[in-house]
Amino acid sequence: MTILADKYPRIADMKKRALKRMPHFAAEYLFSGTGYDRAMDHNQEILKNIFLTPRYLKGTVEANLKTKLFNMEYDAPFGIAPVGMTSLIWPGAEISLAKIANKVNIPYTLSTVACASIESVGKYLDNKGWFQLYPPQDKNIRDDLLKRASDSGYEVLVITSDIPASSRRERLRMAGVSVPPKINLRTIYQAAISPFWSVGVLRHGMPHFATMDKYQKSQGNKKIKKGYAGSQMNRYLDWNYLEEVRKIWKGPIVLKGLMDNRDALKARDYVDAIYLSNHGGRQLDLAPSPLQVLPRIRKDLGNEFPILIDSGFYSGQDVVKGLMLGADFVMIGRPFMIGIAALGSKGAAHAHYIIKDEIENIMEQVCAKNIEDLKKETVNLGKDFFMGSLD
């Protein structure tokens, strides 16, 4: 790890190598947002406007990053966020990430529209996995997905709410992104100049929605079959739907995608935690950064109700900023994919090392012995951060 840390000391240092190894259509899927990419860019601008004023003369500390959530103790206050079409980005990524997360004791969240099935990934999670549900229109499919996740040992259910309609994702259209990839001269050429990715496809198979295969194969209409995963994600979710899921799923339920404090307050009656997100800037280009709404929502919910957050977090510094503004846990997606695309499994492990090491260093710098101490540090917000008063 020391050699990698010298060559790639930050997540950003692996991006150039990742781009060289990925076909253009895969890179566009990973790095694009929607619209004009303003929400995605804004996530970064907001993070740049959060600062920490340290207090010293507290002695030397050994940082303890252990974090309790849902009666489970993790070795760090961050986990791997759900990423759809993961094996399109890098073949076999789901199982590699699951193994790494299990080894370092952080949560891994499998997406409904990942390219490996619930069952195949669950084998590597030792009954500690999280499953992210895009709520299907067909409730029989929903119930079967929940049963499969429970039977495969997933403990936490993450229900995504911020997809009432498909986003336009113009860059993906221009890049010709699809699952499975379209076979034409453009994609063949892009794959040919990305030999490591292509060898991965030969080893792991063509990317497809493996979890949804069971259902699309039961449909007789070929037109339906072709876009079946997408047709089921037309995008049914309301409060009654959550009540129904609550009766089925016995473990913790997290509601992902909330951004308004009124929704957050109502969610307390339906779920065990909320997860602030603007989908990494991929759904609504007009959306603020979830960090901008976090302080108000934390104030309204009080300190006891768990809040998770994602969207734009690329470093341990970013994780610290989220924690200090009121989050209990930060979920990270793109950095792990950058690592695995750049260096394979060891790159994803290196992404974890970088983020954790940065957090530890910050805690030692400000003499915070644990995460609770860290949250007590003084936050300074730049002028471009504010959306309005917390009163």
C-alpha cells in the first residue's frame, strides 16, 4: 500500500489511469451528470466552501474511526454507495467491492440495477450487506426482490425515492451508453483500445441487469424483455408503498434521495434512517447539494435520528465535512469505481485506504480521539454555501 500511496496519494491521482483503461461509453456513464452537469459541479463547489477551525493544546490522540449504525459497528464512518450498471464501468466490480467492504468492515450497497445478482454478491458479504431497491411497479416483483435479499443475508434495505422520472442524461445519449453495450463499430473500437476492460468482459460476461433477469425472462413480449429493467423502474413510490415494504422487510430501512425537511420529518414514521442525496447530480440538475440542506434537516430531526448522505464525496476531507455538518454516515460511490477502473481490486482497496487515512490524519491534526469529538469541531462555511436561514 505504501508504494501506491506514494504514486496515488489522492483519489484524483488515479483518475487519469482509470480513463485510459475504460471505454469512452463506460467513462461517460461514471463521470457524467444530467442537463448541464451543474448539480454535479455544484456538489464540488459546496464542499470547497466548508472549513474547519482547529483547537489545539489537547494532547496527542490516536484516532478511533469506529462508528455504530443500526446496532452494527463499522470500522469507519463511510460505506460504499449503490452504483447501477457497475460492471459496465469495470467488469466484475460488484463482487470485488463486496469482498473489500467485508474485509475492511464497511457496508457495501448492491443496486437493483447492478450487473451482478443479489445472490452472487451476497455470498461475499457474511450477512452484512445492504440492498438498494428501485421500487418496481409490479409489487410481486418487489416482494420477490425483498425475499431474495433477505434470504441472501442482506441486513439493511435502502429505498431510492429520487427517481419519479428518468433524467435526460444527455452525455449518456451522445456516448451511446446501454446495458448490455450496443455492438456497433463505435463500441467495438472503444472496447478494442481498452484491452483490460475487454478481457474483464470475457472473464465475467457481458454486462446485464443480473438481478432483474429472473423477471424479464418470464415475459413473452420481446419488446418488453429488451427494456424490462427500465420499464419496472417507472418509478412507483409513495408513502403507502413504504408502509407495505415496512410490513415485509424485518431489518432497518433507509429512505434515500430526500432533500426537503418536510419529507425528512414525515419519513421518521416510516423508516429507520434517511439518506440525503441528489443522486450524484444525475437526476435533477436544479437540485442543491445535500450538504446545503443537511444542517436544517439535522436541526429539525434532532440528534438521535440517523442521517446518511452522499453526492460528490471524493475524499476523507469531504467525509469529515459531512460528519461535522450533522451526518452520521457518508456513502461514497465514484471514488471506489475510479480505484477499481484504475488498478482493479487493489485500486478499490487503495481508495478505501486513502479516504480512511485522510480522516485519521485530520482527527489527529485537531486532536479528536473519536467521531463524536470530531463532530464538535468548529465548522466555517463560505459565502457560497448558504441557502437560507436555519431559523
